[in-house]
Amino acid sequence: MRIEVDGHGVEVGEGASVLDAVRAAGVWLPLLCHDDRLSPVGSCRTCLVRAGGIVTVACVTPASPRTQVETAGEELEALRRDAVELLVSALPQRALEETRSELAVVCTRLGIGAEAALGAGERGGDDSHPYVRLDRDLCIACDRCVRICADVQGTFALTLVGRGADTVVAPGTGGPWADSDCVACGACVDTCPTGAIFQPGLPLGAPASRSLPPGTATTRTTCGYCGVGCSLDVVTADGQVTAVLPDRDGPVNRGHACVKGRFAHGFLTSPDRLTQPLLRRDGRLEPTSWDEALDHVARGLRAALSEGGPDAVAAISSARATNEENYLVQKFMRTVIGTNNIDNCSRLCHSPSAAGLTASFGLPGGTDSFDDIDQSDCLLVVGANPVDAHPVVGARLLRRALRGAALIVADPRAVGLAGYADVHLRPRPGTNVALCHGIAHVLLAEELTDEQFLHERAAGLPELVDMLKEYTPQAAAAITGVPAADIVAAARLYGRARCPAIIYGLGVTEHLHGTDGVRALANLAILRGTVGTDHGLGLYPLRGQNNVQGASDMGALPDSLPGYHKVTDPAARARAEHVWGAPVPERPGLRIPQMFAAAREGRLRALWIIGEDVCSTDPSSNQVTAALDTCPLVVSQDIFLSSTARRADVVLPAASWLEKDGTFVNFDRRFQRVRPTVEPPGQARTDFHIVQAIASALGADLGCPTPAAALDECARVSPHFAGLSHQRLDREGALPWPCPYPDQPGQAKLYTRHFATPDGRAHLAAVPYLPPGEQPDDTYPLLLVTGRRLTHYNTGSMTRRTDNLLLDPVDHLDIHPDDAARHHLRDGRPVTVESRHGHARLTVRIGTQTPPGQVFCAIHFPASGVNALTSDHADTVTSCPEYKVTAVRLVP
Ligand SMILES: Nc1nc2c(c(=O)[nH]1)N[C@H]1C(S)=C(S)[C@@H](COP(=O)(O)OP(=O)(O)OC[C@H]3O[C@@H](n4cnc5c(=O)[nH]c(N)nc54)[C@H](O)[C@@H]3O)O[C@H]1N2
Ligand SMILES: Nc1nc2c(c(=O)[nH]1)N[C@H]1C(S)=C(S)[C@@H](COP(=O)(O)OP(=O)(O)OC[C@H]3O[C@@H](n4cnc5c(=O)[nH]c(N)nc54)[C@H](O)[C@@H]3O)O[C@H]1N2
Ligand code: SF4
Ligand code: SF4
Ligand code: FES
Ligand SMILES: [Mo]
């Protein structure tokens, strides 16, 4: 619609406010309670204009083509100045003198000086939290923090207390900030217009105003922790990172972030950072020069090659590293060493997603763009805890649920989203397949399927229908422990929704039958006909590591070249050989667990481990250490001396995500740029540089002088990436793959015309439920589930070296009060956990999040030894470990 502002016509969309029109006209107004991420409330009353002749607040007044808007004139300016002066009068002078806040900027523009600030400034503050601090004297009670905490983060940690001019923000629990529900997402810091809520390291009010002191620089990059892929603006001064601010235009995060990406950068300057190569001499790791370290690696690789041939060498590439680095590692292994022995931690994580999604739909990624989640009216979240593990996704899901979407959570534990769920299904760990089949049975029985879609676009229906006869809700209930009525209720919610979406995580994949679990979930989307259609959504696997999708996309897999073209496919090999000018071996290589087995048997003679702490994170750690101890050459390339590095023969110091150039691919298949913000410490080098150096030490030239050149080359190897380049990403921002053409956007939503399977159809899978590999018995009566907590990241190598450790200092074993009583355990006391495979030491935490009969712990403190407990059972299709089901007993 067309609105007249100060006599000029401007175009705004339906539902626009007067403020939108004023902004479209390029007119500035003071906006102290407004944030584009929030619904307007009109409480500060500073954005005064005249609409239809009446003085009104612009932000909450709907624009109408009939109403003329006036913003200019001395009278209006005086009214706005008075409104701001009134707010300022309650504040102490430093509110304007010592901040770079929005309020200070507004006052400067309106000509209001510090003398207008008359407040005594005796309200005090709260500095109990390491990252988020409160200076009550600067609070104007605009409510932005309270609203952003509730509406964007979904945490409801803050409230306004007091009356009239003395109203201030406070943690809702009444006690210190550090003891409140705050999850340290930083959103309140990022919206506070006065600096009342602030973070150490930046001037008061600077995050919201984005007014940074002279001498600081900002670099846009992508978070290097989890697979959400938040776009971040990293603030540096004097070669150090001083703060990280979420990018307001970030395609996934839209101005939001979490405690890790936003605050956990202190590891960068930890004195523990590896700053020079280490070499084992007489059993001890000692500092050495790069030349000597590289020479040692080259000699070890040559020895392995001459003793056992190319297949005696293997590499584990890093899902923490960039696409370009992963591309280079696999190219090195295939063309210089001559083996397909390359894998990445996707093996431990979402390899069942890759296998299952490929079998069902044709490609190994999620089926839809996460942006479309805003259209969903039903979220089925299975075996995922996004509130802790993908916090920005968790916040967006919660927001959908609070705005009316149905929410079904399937998790044995009462995870963060479960409290808001319409139905919380609590299956016994390892029984997802039966649970999904029970839901599918109801979809068929109650005719909630899409007949036309099934007829035109799917295959395998008769076999599935036949198999599902057995999986009545009652039968599924007997296997899963979920009440039959809840299975029916969930099926009806999912079955009757207009645009249902499935979001899932490791609770589906890290099982003996993880791939079947993915296929059973895919069945639901196919039965409903929502995948590959414009009226529904399919499956979102919440890929874990920052670049686990990308490491696999780049071909750091034993059976796939870049773009998932099989090494066994002669045409795919020929295309890669043409680009690389070298033969590509045709026999698939070893998977990570097979590498360790081969090492223990003496068949593997050199293992290069990049950015993965296999001794802490692979299952059955005793078997892993035995493998490393037997292997004649173990190279660990890391940013810290991990448990794996401690056992290596050579340790190479790497640069971290804040120190390197390249791209990551996030969980919804978007390529995003990663840019260096500071120099790596000491002699540490980027993984890209190190791979090049190792190739040179062997007399080989990998080409690809820069990360940009590596992505360009990769674009020639796989048509999926043919349209991608650093230049284009710099210009256009994030781009999803497949992206075959440089002049067309990538495919955010897959399969809109046909599926990528050989017959173009979606494949239903009639896979029967099979029990997990481990069962409790009288000796090991409890089931241990392992997973994640918000504050720490995987081995904790980085987060434990930041103030996140203050937020979460202890490795807990969560246990239900009934079981605690039975085992005579007391809260906060140490406990030994024993399994059939090993033992670990943890601290008891009694609560009802974990159901009776189960215990839960995370993997963030390797010293506790959690992976000594886990078995070597693994997904029968992909070898993904059964991390989610281990029978244990407790010894106080
Ligand atoms: N803060 C934080 N964030 C992270 C990470 C981190 O370490 N810390 N790691 C990243 C990585 S690498 C990954 S892969 C992702 C993982 O992200 P998620 O998959 O969300 O994390 P997990 O906690 O491992 O497991 C998810 C849930 O599965 C449930 N579960 C276990 N067994 C079953 C079952 O049989 N059925 C069902 N329905 N549920 C089950 C568990 O109770 C748990 O709540 O997180 C990423 N993000
Ligand atoms: N029991 C149990 N075990 C699990 C899981 C579980 O749920 N339960 N989850 C599994 C899953 S999903 C995963 S993904 C794995 C994760 O396991 P890992 O990948 O081993 O864990 P991370 O801590 O992410 O990082 C590995 C190492 O990379 C280093 N690093 C970080 N950035 C860089 C970089 O840029 N370059 C280099 N060279 N090194 C870098 C870190 O210091 C760290 O030592 O754990 C698995 N293990
Ligand atoms: S940091 Fe985030 S969770 Fe904590 S109070 Fe602020 S908005 Fe709420
Ligand atoms: S949600 Fe994930 S990507 Fe975003 S800031 Fe947190 S750790 Fe980084
Ligand atoms: S910005 Fe409009 S009333 Fe506060
Ligand atoms: Mo992972």
C-alpha cells in the first residue's frame, strides 16, 4: 500500500506500521523500546509522529493509506525530546557519558546532554554471571530484554520489578543472575538500549547500537561449534577477539546465538594451546621444528607404504575443519597415498542419516530449508535435544510451538522442549523403529495418508502395509513402553497437520539399528505425502558438528568422492581423475572402527588423525588406545593436547575456526563463509596449510594454492557444487547445495519434481523392529544414555577452557530419585559407573529428567572415562556406535 509521509508517497506491505512507513521514507526516529526481532509494544513513547493529525507512537500504530503521516516540525521534535529527557532524568550522568548505547546515540542526535541525567544511581548491579552483567542504574524498563528472552530465546528468565520510575529488570528467580534460568544466549545484552545489561569486553550498550570503539574491527564468519551454522560478527582489537555478536541478517540465526558461539572464545588464548609441533622421543613428546616434524611424518608414511602398501595408511578427517581442508585431505589420501582409507566423525553421528535418507529419497542431506519451519503447524522432534545441542534451532522450534504449532517430543528424557509438548513420548532407548511403526499403523488405519502421493511418487507401499499390520498401537506400546493412547494421539496430530515437520537427532541414529530408525521416520513423511511437495516438510536431521555435513559432502568418506559419487562408480572416478590428473583407487576404504581393528591386527601402519579426539569420543576407548599403541605412526593434528594427541608419535599444532579461511556446510545444507579473525598462536598453522606441507614433504603437489582455489576445484569434481565459489558466497551470503549453476540459487528444498533415487520415487522401508545390542540384566540393571549439555561441546577441549566451565564445572550422572534411593546415592556425591566394558567416575545429580531405570551423562569431561563404558555394538548398516544404550551398574 502507498502511504504519504511528510508529503512523499512510500510503498509498504500489508499490515505495516506507521514506523515502517516512516523508515521507508528514510526518516529517523528515536526507538528505545523497539527491536525488529520483537513485536512492538509502544512503551517508551519516544517515536512520536502525527498520523491523521493526531500525535501518536509510530511503532504500534498501523499504517493506513487514508492517513497522512507527519514527522517534521518543531513541535513534534520537542515532544520527542521531552519523552527522551523524561527517561534520561531518572538515570545517572554516566548513562550518557560512559556508554556507546542506543540511548546515548539518540541523546546526541536530539541534543540532550549529560546534565539532563539527574538520577542518583544507587540501585546497584549484579556481576554474578561470567558473561551477562547488570547495572540497574542504567535500566529504563523498556522491557526489550524481558521480551527477547521470552520471544526469541524462549527462556523467560527475566522480569520487571518495582514501581513507576523505579521499575528495573531482574532475574525472575529473585536471586543472583548466575543462579537464574538464564542460559547465557546473550540476546538481552544484544538488545539493551542503555547498557544496563552488558557483557565484559565491550563498552556498555555497544552490542545493541553496534557502535564499537575506534581501533576495533569486525569480521563476519560462521560459528565453529555446532551444525546450526550461526552467522557471527567477530569483534577484534589488537589482534585479539574481544567479543562475538550475532549477525542480525544471519540466515539461520537472524540475530540470535548461544552461549558457545556468542561467548566461548576464551580457548583461543588458553596457555594450553598447541603452539609448536611435538615429536615423541624416548617415549616423551618434545617440542620440535616444523621441518623435523614433517620429515618424521613423511618418513613414517613412506615406511608404511613400503611395508603394507597404500591401504596400510588411513586418515580421520575433521568435521571441525573447513570444506576446503577436508577436500584437500581426501584428495591427498586418494591421489598421493592411493587409498580410500578416509573417514570423518559423521561415522559416529549421522552416518545412519546419510544412509537412510539416501535410501528413502536419494540424497544424504535434510530435505528442506529450515526457514520453512515457520510454516509448520506440527513439529515431531525425535531423539534430539535442540534446546541444549542446537540452541538457536531449539529456540525457533519453541517459538513455533508457543505460537500454536503442535509439538510432539519423542525422547526418554524430559528434555527442554518436552515441557511444552502436546504429547511427550518416552520410548525405551533403542525402540524408535517400533514407535514410528506404531504411528505409521495409525496413519494407515485412520486414513491419514496421501493416497495420490503414494500412488504417484512412492514405492514399497504393499510391503510396508503388510508389515505394519503387526505394529498396532498396543504392540508398539509393549515394545517401547509408551502408552498406546499417546501413540495414537501423536499419530493424529502428525497425521492431521497441514504442514508437519520431522526434526531428529542422535537418539535416532546412534543405535544398533540407527539407519532403520531414520527410514522408519522417513516412512511417516512419505505416508503423509509431505516431503518434496510445496505443502509440507520432510526430515531435518540435526547434524552435529559445525561442518560434519561438509566433511562428508567433500568426500572425507571411505566409499564416496566429493558430492557422494561412489568410488566404485567408474564414471565418477573418471571425472575426479580427469580433474586431479591421478588415478583414484576403486576399492572402498576402511571406516573408523575398521581402522582401529586393522591397527590392532598390524595391518594399518600409519594413522593421521585430524581434529578428532578418538581416545575420548570413540566407543570402547580401551580398544582405541590399544589400536593407537600398536600402530607404528600416529599423527594427531589438534589445537590442544587431547587424549589422542598424548598418545601420538607426532603432534601438529592447528589453527582454530576463528583463525582460518574457508567454508562450512550447516545442517540444512548451506555453504557459508568462514573468515580469519585473528592469527593462530605461535607456530600453529591452518589444517589447509598442514595438509599442503605434508604433501610437499612427500614430494607431491596438491594444487589448490588457496582455500578459494580448492572450492573451485571441488566444483569441477561434483556437479552438486558446480555453482559455488568463495566469490559468489562473499557476494550472496549462504547458498544451499545442490547448487549446479553459478547463476541460479541452490536447492533449499529438495525433490520438488522427483526424488533422486534411481526410479525417481520415495522408498518406503518395511524394516522390522529389532532390539538394541545391549540389554539390562540383574548384574547391570540400569540403561545408560549418553549425550550433550548446553554449556560444553563434545570433548570440552574448547569450552572447558573458557568461562563456560564456571557455568557447568562438574560431570554429572543424572538419576531418578527412585533409583538413587535404591542405590543409596546422595546428590553431589561421586559414583562409579560400571558396564560390561569398563568403568567411569561421575558425580550424582538426582532429578526427574531421566526416567526410572535409566541414567544419563554427557561426554564433555574425557577424564571421567565415559567412553570406557560404551560397547562396540554399532549400526548394522553404517557402523555408527550404539552410544545411546549401555547396560550399567552403580557403585557409590
Ligand atoms: N551444547 C552442545 N551442543 C552440541 C554438541 C555438544 O557437545 N554440546 N555436540 C554437537 C554434535 S557433534 C551433535 S551430533 C549434536 C547432537 O545433538 P542431539 O542429537 O540433540 O544430542 P544428544 O544429547 O546426543 O541426543 C539427543 C537425545 O536422544 C535421546 N535418546 C536416546 N536414545 C533414544 C531413543 O532410543 N529414542 C529417542 N526417541 N530418543 C533417544 C537422548 O535422551 C537425548 O536427549 O549436538 C551438537 N551440538
Ligand atoms: N558416549 C558417547 N560418545 C560420543 C557421542 C555420544 O553421544 N556419546 N557422540 C559422538 C559424536 S556425535 C561426535 S561428533 C563425536 C565428537 O568427537 P570429537 O570430534 O572427537 O570431539 P570434538 O571435541 O568436537 O573435537 C575433536 C578435537 O578437534 C579439535 N579441534 C577443534 N577445532 C579444530 C580445528 O580446526 N582443527 C583441528 N585440527 N582440530 C580441531 C579439538 O581440540 C578436539 O580435540 O563424539 C562421539 N562420541
Ligand atoms: S542471556 Fe539470554 S537467557 Fe539469559 S537473561 Fe539474557 S536473553 Fe535471557
Ligand atoms: S547454536 Fe550452534 S552455531 Fe549457533 S552460536 Fe550456538 S554453537 Fe554456534
Ligand atoms: S519505540 Fe515506539 S514507543 Fe518505544
Ligand atoms: Mo556429532
